[in-house]
Amino acid sequence: MRDFVWFIPLLPLASSVLLMIASSRLTRRSVALLGVGSVGLAAVLTGAVALEFLSDSTPVEVTLWTWMKIDSLAPRISFYIDGLTLVMMCVITGVGFLIHLFSSEFMQDDDSYARYFAYLNMFIAAMLILVLADNLLLLYLGWEGVGVCSYLLVGFWYRDSANGRAARKAFIVTRIGDTAMLIGLLLLLTELGTLNIRTLMQVASEQWSIGDSLPTIACLLLLGGAIGKSAQFPLHTWLPDAMAGPTPVSALIHAATMVTAGVYLIARTHDLFLLSPSAMHTVAFIGIATSLMAAGTALVQSDIKRILAYSTISQIGYMFLALGVGAWTAGVFHLMTHAFFKALLFLGSGAIIHCLHHEHNIFKMGGLRTRMPITFWSFLIGSAALAALPMTAGFFSKDLILLQAYQRPDFGPWLWGAGLLGALITAIYSFRLVFIVFFGDAKTEPDREIGWQMALPLTVLCALSIIGGYFSLPLADVFPLVNAEHPPHWVEIISISVPLLGVFLAYIGFYGQRPRIDSWTKTPLVQRVGQFLRSGWRLDEVFDRIAVKPYYNLANALQNEPIDRFYEAIVRLNQAIHRHLSATQSGRMRWYITSMMVGLIATLGVAMKIAPGAI
Amino acid sequence: MNSDQLLVLSPIISLSLTALILMIQASIKRDHRIAWWISTLGLLTTLLSIYSASNFSQDVGPLLKVDAWGLWFSALLIFCALITLALSRDIFHTQADTKEEYYLLLILSTLGAVVLVQAAHTASLLLGMELMGIALYAMIAFPKSGDLPLEAAVKYLVLSACASAMLLFGFALLYGATGDLSFAGMGAKAASGYLNNPLLVLAGAAIVLAGMGFKLSLVPFHMWTPDVYQGAPTAVTTFLATLSKGAMFVAMVRLILDGQLYRYESLMNALSVVAVASMLVGNWLALRQQQIKRLIAYSSTAHFGYLLVAIIALPHLGDTQQLGRAAISFYLVAYIVTTLAALTVIANVGGEEDSDMQAFDGLFWRHPAQAITLAVAMLSFAGIPLTAGFMGKFYLITLTLNAQLWLLLGTLMIGSAIAIYYYLRVIFTMSAEPHQLNKGSPTVLGWRNPVALLLMLAVLAIGSWPQPLIDLIGRL
Amino acid sequence: MQELVVPLNHVLLVSTLLFCIGMLGLMIRRNIIFILMSLEVMLNASALAFIAAGAHWGQPDGQVMFMLILSVAAAEVAVGLGLVLQVQRRFKTLDMDDADRMRG
Amino acid sequence: MVMLNLLLILLAGGFLALLCERIDKSLPRIVALAVIIAALIYLITSISGLSALNALQASTPSDPSSWFMHFKTPWIPAFGIHIELALDGISLLMILLTLLLGAVAVSASWTDIQYRQGVFEANLLWTLAGVLGVFMALDLFLFFLFWEIMLIPMYFMIAIWGHENRGYAAMKFFIFTQASGLLMLVAILALVAVNREVTGVYTFSYFDLLQTKMDETTAYWLMLGFFISFVVKLPGFPFHTWLPDAHTQAPTAGSVILAGILLKTGAYGLIRFAVPLFPDASMHFAPVAMLLGIVGIIYGAIAALSQTDFKRLVAYSSVSHMGFILLGVYAWNTLALQGAIMQMIAHGFSTAALFMIAGALQERLHTRDMREMGGLWQQMPRMGAVAMFFIIAALGLPGLGNFVAEFLILLGVFQINEWMAVAGAMGLITGAVYSLILMQRSFQGQPNTHSDKLPLADFGPREMLTMSLMMIALIALGLYPQPILDVSQTALGGLLDSTALGITQ
């Protein structure tokens, strides 16, 4: 079975191609069947592979063909399955299938139904290739592939330029990271002579020792790719804008799968990162800093999807923190649980948006608890998991991260403390959302309740968001063991209680004492801070000023080809000479004779000036 | 005078006889068709006589030096005269007055040119040059209609006479310094340390070259060229541009080689200055010229500038001396054939007076054969491969490289680069979609179409299969 | 050889002067008749130089050249005067500065 | 003989197309297509029997007998000029590309050219013949001849069937390439002269001139002569300014040929002549050349961004992509050279397709100004999807040919100089910026009030067939480039060896 693992990415890919070619000839029903079915089948196959893997957990490698072979460079189109890959595949196909199903209803009224599923299927295929790749070049193929699909899907409603802008931003910002990663690949290939991940890790640990500068550079370059794709500081600014895409897309790409590719990359190359403590620290600090910053921003947003987007950035920050402190398993674990509950939240918000005539502003919602009960419950469960309330999936994973961070020597407690602060804010903003949207007075009437294609995924994800924490991941063979020394009890108690405190604060602020808080937020200082946070710490503005504007100015300066000025000058010079010389051709004979005379004298002068040395 | 000498003089004799017959014919029956046929037959006979003379080459007295080189160029010049004849026939057909004198003038002028290319002596040079020139004045002024021919003729007469005076004065100085009037004698005596007044030699030679520079329209003696080219009937322009200039250039080469003028470095420097100026100014002047005949005139200035480079390179060549002479010959042939082709089409399309570029608008669509001929000619002028001009340029660059004349090489390249623009402009004009304004297809008269095609084929043949010509020139 | 009373250089100087006068005439006169006369002066300047040189070298060649130049000059002037008639008839003037229809 | 026949087929085909216009106005394009396909079939049947090719036998640059094909017959003995044609791996690939894109160009001219289609197709075929000649001629005289001659029909294609500013563009194109060609002519003749001083015979044969010994300064100057000429054609910064004009003004088929094939002759010249003839000088010069390549990559990409003309933008993208080739060639190792060759092929397809799309837009909207486009996907979904594919290919999506090329180039360069590779990699970012803007302004974004109302025909079967061929080609190149790599490797190995000898001396 596992030898045919290439069939799994092929299914959605083939379906995607089919959808593109035959888009005009397929009915909506068959499009949905094809689009959803292919991913469903892929999910089933993945499940089969996973079951097989449980009984026999030796990693498998399937080589299809050699991509290109020049001298020693011989990357292959080859897949490799181990525990980590399998976890990722399950998440991708599983959550992917649910979201496809959800989409089939969500996108019902859209003209470009087939195009949507074509893109979405292609995304699944690319993402599967990314995680299945046994060498970094193939991984990069998937990596860029998902980037393109993300671009296509963010800009899916292409006739609105704002969507296009968001899509471009998403692609280009991640491309900056990707380029760093590609340079990293070049470095690794040049230094170590291979891109096969396992060989690479082996050679790296043989050839380099801990603390060398080369592994640090390589790690930082790979990290560049990771922070771009995973929307970490400072390349995170694309993600909130990427919410311009259809909501299921945000759920699939910008919450559950693609944005966690960076986490996967670092986890996949953890041996390399282990060679460079400073790179690890960087990962951890970027993670925690992003986490706090995004959480703070999420607190003041009013667009439901942007809140979730910032929360995604923040949660991935946690994963980075985990990776940075060497808690690989915890990081991947959180990746999975996050995929469940964040997909849930996004789909929930999608349901709301779907039913509220594309309303995004949470302050125009309210009281939806009774009108959309399924959505309410799923949103509640999702938020609980996001806030890491005890017994939810998010609790287990986040707790694991915080505890392992705490155990980190030197600044471990600091990281833990910061993580806790983040957790507190997370709890506040997630329940702020719940309270504002589902409680209070209704401001907009939903025109319908969701159908089964939307309800089913929500339900399943609800279940996963709760029980996901009890899964045990087959990662023992993949990652080195971390010392599982138990931290002091008070640490754990605080870790558990902080989110609860957050929920309480949210309750006071956004439900119980809403008016008082409202008046408080009207003060200028808070306004200004709020403004600052809302704008995402003004980072967009900064980038605009230091990069985008100058680049555009430069482009405008080059629009009319400044180099041509030089050639034009030559042309003008020649023309001027021509004009002046033409003026000498006056048609007057006397003038002609004068010219001859001058010529005669000049010739005589040159001829007689130099003594005849030749004789 | 032995029989061999008579044989080698047969071309000159044949031409003179033709002139005589023409005069007699005029007195019997004035009919220009007959005159035309007599001239044509006379020229063909001359060609034959050149062929028969080509096996003998020797000096005839001190005046003429009949060698293979001279004979070859005589043949070429007579070919030019034949083309001119072909073009003239149709031009003067249409005019009411009888025009037989024209053919007489043409034959006389050709005779002058043939003498000129074989001249080895000041006197023969003077006679050849003046015979050629004076007949030309009349030919230029021949059309009765329009003011331009007259203006051109007067200008050409005065300026040319002035140049002749310069030339003669220069020779007088040379004679004063050396005491010999034949080129070879002058060279030998000047070189053998016989002279005590080097400045006189230099001054004389410089003035002579300046006078010749006028005839070749080298800068700064070039100013008459566009006016005369434009004002003269196109057939006469053709004659002037090819036959007159070609003959004078051959004479100049003879003078410089036989008179050993190349030994004087400063003289060569002066020539270099003239060459550089000609290459640049000629091309610059042509750059945006709207009258196509003026354009050809300016381009001829540039081309003779290129040719001058070959002469200047001669003393620097060392063991590749032969290459130098071959280059000159080849380039001259290429230039003459190309010019003939271009002017034939211009005569065809532009008619006699109107040589404005507008007349060529969309010629490709109106008359493809003519347009392609002109395009090929332009490409040949520009030195694009597969045309005669390219092989000429090929020779020239090889030569300049061998002589290591970097300044001249650089100028040559700059000049060629500028030239591409205006040659291409002609082609572009022809490729435009024809305006409604434009009057159908040009009135292509009898002979000219095949003549144009023939010349185009010649240009292409020389460019794509140059080996026969190279062999021929190598044997000279 | 040095039978010449006046040194060659002096004669040459004179003929140069003549030549220059002719040339100057060409440059400053506008009437075509005067232009032709100036031309004649120039041609004669060179003829004089030939004669002097011939005398200097004791050769007849100089004088032969003189004869040739004379005939050439005559021919030139003959054609020239013919053209002058035409010019007068067509342009109604002999001022050559007016003959500038072609330029550029 | 095969090579000569190939040229003759195209030349004669041109005349045939010219003549059959009289019979029927729509006949020439069919004839042209048939001729190209015939040439393609002829070539393929002839090479399929070559044992050297089947065995992928490596060729030595200086030994013509080791090449796939070699043909030599005297032409101008006085100067040792021969009609010498030869075929090795690189030439073979380039010829195949030329013929394929030639067919694409005919397809592009199918309805685009209304005025005197016979003459147009003739010019097209003659251009192809000239380009084939460039790729096969191994006598430097003959090479130069083809190099110059191929420009003339191309010039006519721009000057006659071009757009509003065609005169200027055609002139600029011709003067740039001719003026730089003069430099090459001088360099060739000087090389021959130097060789003659040593050996005493005139020869223009590549195989003889390859071993010419000369002092460093001479070599340097001569190398520059070749270099400038090739870089103008490539075009590399700062000689690229003819390209945006020529591409923009040329008719669609002209742009396809120009971008797809003609630019490659410059790259081919660098690989075949500029470096191998003067290995030492080239190696000294390499940093400068690579720097020019990098500047070209970045400059082209930035300038592309601000263009409002669809074709102009694509033209600048070509400048950027050709920068990669320059960078790769002067890295002069297997990887970078393989990348450069790959880039020639991949860029050929991707850009040709983009120009065809531009042409299709112009045919329908009568403008190339992107300010008058927008949201066209809705009206023409097939065209939009195709455009998206090629734009994504152009920005270097892995799995498509362009990525393989750029990756190999960057990898090769990285082994020579890390910083150059890093700078070159910036082109991937800048490339993404302009590519996406192109898509945004034309097929996506706010619909233009004017164009939105027009009834626009989507791509028809002919266009889709052409496009799918190129898409399949790009995907094949991207996922399984090995056959191409193998074929070019047969030539590259020997080339690298021969120049390596030069360096150690």
C-alpha cells in the first residue's frame, strides 16, 4: 500500500487538472463530486497508509524518477513517509476533506465553482508533495506550489482589486522568505553535496559541529523561508490581508495547513537546527515575539476573519517557540490541534459570514447564539480550544509547549512567562469574539441556517478539537527524546488557570460590563494604543515606506528607460551635427570655393608641417 | 610605335573612331536612334578590343601605361557607360528636340576616362581629365527644361575648373622640384635624394591630391557633389558617380603608387585627415537627407573616404601589399556596381527631376523588382553580407587591421554605423504601405527593368560568390 | 641648368600669388563672367609655373604643358560662356549667389 | 547535407509561401506551417538514426568528427572561407526550439496578419532559416553572414507589419544589432589575421581558430568585440534598450520569433564563440559579465513593473530572464551552463506564449495598454487561465521549465561566487512582483468600463492547441528535463574541458 503513496497527491492533482480542462462542461454537482471526492479518496488512502504504519512503523521511501541528473546533483522525485509526514498528511487530507465538503455548500452560488475546486485540489496536491518530499528541492516544489495556490485562492474574486492586492502581497512577501530558503538550499547543496533530507542531516552532523557558522547561516536561511510561509515576524503582514479569499480557503490554507509548512520545515530539518543553538534561539524568540504581538493585535480587531488571522499568527508563534526550545513533538502536536480548532473557527466564521450576507464586522453581529446554534456551539468549542481551556485539544498542546519552554535552561522561565501572557490575551480575544458575536442584541439577521455540507465538517472538527488532545503522535522515531522532567506543580497550575482568567476578563469586558469598557476605550490614550495595535503595529506602514514605495518610485523612474537617454543623446548629437553640416550646404558656389580653399590650406598645413622623415 | 602598342591602344582608338562616326552620322542624318546604336556598338567594340589587348601590357611612350589593371578598369568604365547609355535612351526618347550630341559627349567623356585610368604622365592625366570633364559639363546641362541642370552644370564647371587649376598648379610645383612630368620619374627623382627642396614636393603633392580630392568629393572638397548629383539628369548622375569618379580614383592610385607619394608620412597624414573627415561628414550629411540623389552623393563622399583608407594602408602592409591593391580594386568594383544599381532604380522611379524620397513610398508593393534592387543596393552600401558591399568592407577591414591603423578603423566603423540609419531609411520608406496619393506603379521604360535586375544580380553575385572576381583581381 | 635669370623660387612665388588672386576672385566675385576670368587667372598661374620649371630644368616639357593648359582653358571657357548665355536667359541675372535652389 | 537541406527547405518554403499568395490569400500560412513541420520531421528522422546522438557520445569542440554532423565545402578559397555547418548537442536543441517556435509563430500570425500574408510568411521562414544558419554555421564568416542576414527579414516583419511606432522600433533594432555586428566582424577578421600570422593560412573555421594563440591584450579586445555583439543581441544591460521597443512594435509572430529565438542566438554565441575562443580573457572578464547579468536581472524586473503596455512589460521580463543566462554562461560550469541552455528553451516557450496572449488581446481590444484592460478573465476564462499558467511559469514556479533553469544557474553561480548567486536570486522576488502585476492589470482587477462591454472571443481551438503544446513542453521541462540535459551535456563536457586547458596555461 505504501508503495503507492504517490497516488495520494496524484488524486487531487488529476482532479484539479480535469476540473480546469473540462470546467465548462461539468455540472456543479459533478464538480463538487470530483473536487470533494478526490480529496476524500486521498483522505481514505491516507488513513489506510496510517493504519498500516501503526502496525509497521518503518519509514518508507518511494522513488518515482530522477528529476534531473547533472554530475553529482541528482534530486529525485521521491516520497518519504515517516511519522511526521503521516501526521501532516492526515491533517492535510482530513481537514482538507472537511473543508472541501464545507466549501461545496459555501461556494454554491459562485460562478467559478469549478475553478475554485480546481485551485483547492491543486493546493492539496502541492501540500501533500511538500510533506512527502524526500529532498529539499521537491519540498521546495510543493512549497512554491502551495504559495501559488494560496495566491490564486486569495485573489479568487479577482474583479475586486483589493483582493488582487492582498493575493500579490501574500505571494510576494512569502516569496521573499522562499528566496532566502532557496539560497539556503544552494548553500546546503554546495557545501554538503546533497538535498536528500536524511542524507543531508547525516552529512551535516558529520561535517559540521555545533556552533559552526555555516549551519547557522543555513538554518537562518531556511528559517527565512519558514517565517515567510508561516507568517512570523517580520514577514507576517500578508496573512491578515490574505483573508480576502473565500473563508474556507482561509480555513484550509491560512490556518490549518500551508501556514504551518514553516513549522514542518524546521521540524523536518531539526538535526540541522540542533547544530546551531543561536538559530534555535532565534526561532524561539521570533516565535514568542510574534505570538505576543499578534495576540495583542487580535484583541482590537473588528473584522472576524482578521481576528482569526492574527490568532493564527500568534498560535504559529507558539509552535515556533516549541521548535526553538527543542520541543519538536510539542510543536507538531500543537500544529495538529491548531489545525483542528482553527479550521473549526474559520469554518464557523465562514458559516456566519455566509449567512449574514458577507458581513465581516463583529460589531454588526450579535445574538447569533440562538439563531445559529450549530455555529455557536462549534465556535464556542473552537474558542475554548484556542484559549487552551482545560480538556480541549489546544490545552494539551499549548500546555506541553509552555512546560517545555519553562524547562529550557537559561531564559526558559522568561519564555514561559511571555507565553503565559500570550495565552492570557488569547483567551481574552477569543472570548471577546464569542461574546460579541453570539451574545447581546442581534444586529443583522441571518437569512438561513447552514446545510449539512457545512454542518458536518463543523461537527467533526468540534469533536476533533476536543479529543485531538488525546491523540498520540507516532513521532518518537523522528525526533530526539527530550528530557521529560516534570516542572514544579505551581507552574502547571498557573498554566492552567491563566486562560480561565482570560475568559473571565473577556466576560467582564465584553459582556458583563460592556458599557463601562466601551467608555474606557473612548479615552484618547487607549484610542491611540488601539489604533496602533489595530494597524498591526504599523508594520505595513513601515514596510510601505522603506520597501514598497521606494521600489515603486524606482520602477517609475525606470518606466521610460533612462538608459535610452544615453542612446538618444548620441542620436541627438548626430542629428545636430547633421543639421549644422547641412546648413553649410548653402547652395552658394562662393562658399563652396571657400571650403575648398580652407581644405587646401589645411591639407598643405598637415602635409608640410612634419618634416618628410620617410625619405 | 609597333603593332603591340597599336593593339593595346585599340580601346582608345575604337572610342575615338566611334566619336568620329557619330560626328559623321550627325552630318548625314540626325537621328538619335542611330546615334544610340552607333554608340552602343562602339562601346561593345571597345570592350572587345580591351579583351584582345588584355594579353599585352606595356607602356606606350611616356604618356600611357597600359597594364592589366588599367584595362580592367577601362572595361569597367565602359560597362558604366553602357549602363548610362541604356538609361539615357529612354530619357531622351521622350524629348522633342534631337539629341544626338549627347551620345557624342558621352563617348568623348568615356574616352577621357579611359585615357585617365591609363595615364602615367601629367599631360595625359590633364588631357584625360579635361576631356572627361568638359564633355560632362555639357551633359549635365543637356536638358532644356528646368533650372536645376543648368545650375548644376555651372557649379560643376566652375568648381571643377578650379580643382583642375589646383591640380595643375600642384603638378607645376612637383615639376619644378623634380624636373620630370611622368609619375614614375617624379617618384624616382623625388625619392632618390635628387631634390633639395622637400617642401616643394610636399606642397605640390598636397595640392595635386587636393585637386583630385575634389573630383572624388572628399571632405572638404565635397560640397559640389549633392547639387550636381541632384541637378544633373539621373543618367548623367550615374555617369558622373561611377565613371568619372572611378577613373579619377584609379588615376590617383597610380599617382600615389608610381609617384611613390606614399613614402611621405606627412602627406599620408593629410590624407588620413581627409579620409576621417570624409567618412564622418559624408555620413552625417546623408543622415536625414530627403532627396535620394543627394543622399547617394553624400554616401559617395563617405565611400571614397573608406577607399582612401585602403590607399593610406598600402605602405603599412608589408608582405600583404597584394591584398591592398586587391582591396582597392574590389571595393571600387563593388561600389561602382552598387551605385549603378541604385541610380538605375532612381532613374526609373524618381524620373529626371524628382528624386524626393516620397516618390519611393511603398515601392515594394507597387514595383517589387525595382524596390528589391534598390534595397539590395542600399544593403550593399551599408555592407550587409551577401552583397558586394560587404565583401568590399570585408577587404577593407582586413586591410586596416593588417596595417594596424586603429584611428581609421574606428572612424570607418563609426561611419558605417551611422550609415546604416540612412540606408535603412530608404528601405523603410519603400516598405511603407502605399498611400492613396501615390501614383500607381512607376513608368518603367523598356530597358531599365532588365538593367536594374541585371545589376542587382551582379551585386548579389559579387557578394555571395566573390571567388571569380577575387581571382580576376588577383591576376591584375 | 641655372641659366634662368630669375630664380625658380621667385617665379613660383609669383605664380602662387597669381593663383591666390584667382582663387580670391572666385571667392568674392558674384558675377559669373568675373568668375570665369578668375578661373583663367588660376589656370594661367599654373601655366606660368610650368614654364618657369621647364626653363629651370632646361626642358621643353614645361612649354608643352603650357600649350595644353591654354587649349584646356579655352575649351573650358567656351563651354563656360555657353552656359553663361543660358544662365542669363533663364535666371535673368549673372549673379551666381542667386543660383542656390539646391541646398541642404 | 542534412543541415544544408534544412536551410534550403526553409528558404524555398519562403518563396513558395510568397508565390502561393496569388492562388489564395489564406494559403501562405498553411504552406508556412507545412514547411516548418516538414523541416521538423526531416530533422527528426535524420537525427534519429545518428548513433552518436543515441549513444549520447560526448563531442570535442575542436574535433568536428566527434560532432553529430559536420559538413564542409569550400566557398571563397582565397580567404579560406568554407561553407561549414556542424551540429552538436547545443545546436541541436536550439534548432529544435527554433522550428517549434517557428510553428508557434505561424500560428500566431494566422489571423493577426491581414496585409500581404504571403510576404509575411516568407519573411518568417527566411528569418528561421537565418537563425538555423546561425546555430549551425561553424565557419566564422558564414556565421557572421547568417547573423546579419537573419535580421533583414526580421526587420521587414517589424517595419511592415508592426504597430504604431514600427519605424522607430525597427530602425533601433537594426542599428543596435548591426552596429554591434560590426564590432564582431572586426573581431573575427582580427582573429583570423592573428591566426594567419601564426599558421600562415587564412582560415575562418571554428575548429582551426579554437587553438589560436595570442597575447592577453589582443585576446581581451577581441573577446570584447564578440561579447558586445552577443550581449546586444541577448540583450544584456546596458544594451537592452532596443528590445522593449522592438518587441512592443513587432507583430505577434515577430515578437514570438524575436523573444523566443533571436535573443537566444546571443546566448548561443557566448557559449559557442565568445568564451571558448578566448577562455582566459573571458575568465578575467567573467566578473564584469556576471555583474552585468545581475544588473540586467534586477533592472529588467524593476523596469517591467511600471510598464503600462502589456508587450513592453513582457519585453522587460525578457531582459530580466536573459540576465540569468548571462550570469549563468559566465559562471562557466556544468550546472550554470545547463541552466543557461535550459533557460533559453524554457524562456522561449513561456515568453512566446505571453506574446501570443498579448497579440490575442491586441487583436480583440485593439490596444496593448493595460489601463484599458482589467477583469478580462470573466470574458475570456480560457485565455486567462493560460495567461496565468505562463506568468507563473515565468516567475519560476518549480515543476516548470523556467525554475529548473534558474535553479541550475543559481546553483552553478553559487559555486563560483555566493554573493552573485544571492544577488541573482533577488530576481526571483522582483520577477514575482512584475509577473503578478501583469496578471492583475490585464485579466484580473477592476474591469475597464470600455473593454468590459466588448464581446470578446475566448481562445479558439487553434490557439488552445498551440498553447497546450507549449504548456506541455514547459511541464515536461520542469519535471523531466533529463533528455535535454543529456543532449546538451554531450557538448558541454568537451567545451568545459577545452576551456579548462586554456585557463591553466
